[in-house]
Amino acid sequence: MKICVMPGDGIGREIVAQALRVLTKVGQKYGKTFETEEALIGGSAIDATGGPLPDETVKLCKAADAVLLGAVGGPKWDTIDPAIRPERGLLGIRKELGLFANLRPASLFPELKHACFLRPDIVAKGIDLLVVRELTGGAYFGTPKGIEMRDGERVGFNNMIYSEHEIRRIAKVGFEAAKKRRKKLCSVDKANVLDVSRLWREVVIEVSRDYPDIELSHMYVDNAAMQLVRDPSQFDVIVTENLFGDILSDEASVITGSIGMLPSASVGAGRPGLFEPIHGSAPDIAGQNKANPLATILSVAMLLRYTADEKTGDMAAEAAAIEAAVQKTLQQGLRTGDIREEGCKLVGCVEMADAVLANL
């Protein structure tokens, strides 16, 4: 299996290095071979080539079975031309690879329940959900858009637009994800107000006929935002459009207490998918062995689970082994600074990965 590795900026190189150690160990344990090749993206690419997404990076990504990313951006590049900011590299590679679905799990390890912002009685029910967000349509990309003068004043406008095939393909991703979990899918829209949401709901219902074993429900986005705080345990997989998904996935992640623990995936119709932690580049601690590598290590688990096909064989066991090793490490009381609590041992990036490797 060929993996294009893009460490990126800030703590990216440190956390990716530890995740690759885990990947190598899993390969040895399960008899799998992982070939990796490094590519530039973001600020490091700007420094080396003048742009955030070199052609060579696009070429290497397209030739790979999967892409592993660290993080992009930092204050060093805040004042450059917005057209070539580091974040443009991330948006660009998503477009080049046709990645239309973003998968954001929000899971609370029992060992980290102290960090959750919700009431103890809510936390006791558990949090383990997945937000499937459409990534390339909706108000963020719809046209016409802009700011213009009308009747002597400025008017800003964006067009929330979805075609049937865009809804159908993201719905299928949601149903397929639910098949691998607890077989419950909640489709979030605003069908009581928006025409585009009414089409969204109609198409999702049509797709559901191909998945009779999946329990489908519908929820308005404002209610979904409330229910995520009131009782997140009711959710398994949430599928929704771009704008709603942007908001709900961030809400779902923050209620777990630490974004340093959460992985993500962006996938399309085929290979490769892009796998990355949801946290940023944390330039203030870069190079100090303080970063938490667990979200990147868990991103490797997602990479294995969602890249499996006839070429690699099913890799659910490999993914589960990584997740179990991470949980065991937390049970042993090891913590990086972002998840530190009284009575636990403070460790650095390398030491945390060492423990995960030992538990593997």
C-alpha cells in the first residue's frame, strides 16, 4: 500500500513521524507493507517553491492509495497574499483529488471524561458519533455570489445550491459509514424553510431504499445543534450539507473536550482519501516534543479502515488494534500537556508514541 505523507507545518512533522512509527509496527504485526513518500504542502511548500501546493505534490498524491497530512499554516505566512496562503494548499489538494465527503468522528475516551464540557450525567451515556459533511457544494461554492450595489447600498449574496447527484453520493457515504458502525443515520437539513433542503431530504430517502438495514431519521439543523449538547449519545452517524456540517462537526468535536484527540478523513468516489488530525499546526510548541500525536495516530487507524479494498484486504483489525493501543495508553495514565490532569504522568510527543507502540 502506497501512502503519500505530507507533514506540513508547525508540529506536523513531529506528529506525523510518530504516526508513521505506529503504521510500521502495525504492518509488522499484521504482515502488511506500507510504502511512504513525502511531499510538500502549506507553508513549507511556499518556502521551498513559492506556492502552497506544488505540482509534484499533486502528482505524488494521485499516485498513492492514501494521503496522510499533519497540519498547515502558521503566523509566519499570515501576511502573504491570501491567494497563496498555506490553507490554499489544503483546499487545492481536496479539489485535485475530488474529495467531496469529510468524515469527522467525535468520540470520548472514558479516561478523558474529565475534559468533557457536558454534565456528568450526559457524559455517562457516552459520546461516539460521526459527522459526514458534504465538502464541495452548498453556499461555500454556489454561484452566483458576491457583493454589489443595489438601490444605493451594498448587498452580499451566496447561493446554496445542490444537484441531485451531489446529494446522492454524500448520502451513500453516510449510509456506508453507518453500516460499519451502529446502523443509524440522521440526515440533517432545514427542509421546513429551504427548497434545497427539501430536495436533500427527498434524495436521501430515495437512497435509503438501498439500505434497508440502516435506521434513517431526519432532523432540522437548529434542533441537531441543540441535541448534540443535550444528548449526543442518541447519534451514530450524521450526514449533512457543507455549511451545516462545518458548524455541527466543530460543535461535536469540542464537546469531547480536546481536539488534540480527534482524527478526520476526506474521501471521494475512489482513491486516494486524505487523513489528518483536526487540530492546527500549533507553532508555539513546534519542535519542543510537546505535541499530542494521538489524533494523528488515530487518523492512521481511519486510513486503514476506510482505504481497505480488494487490493489491501479488510484492515478493520489493524485499525481496531491502534485504537485499543491508544485507549490502553490513556488507561495507563499518560498525558500530553493538552489533556493533562492531576494524578497523571506528563509525557512528550515521542514518549506518548512509545507507549502506544508498546501497547500494540
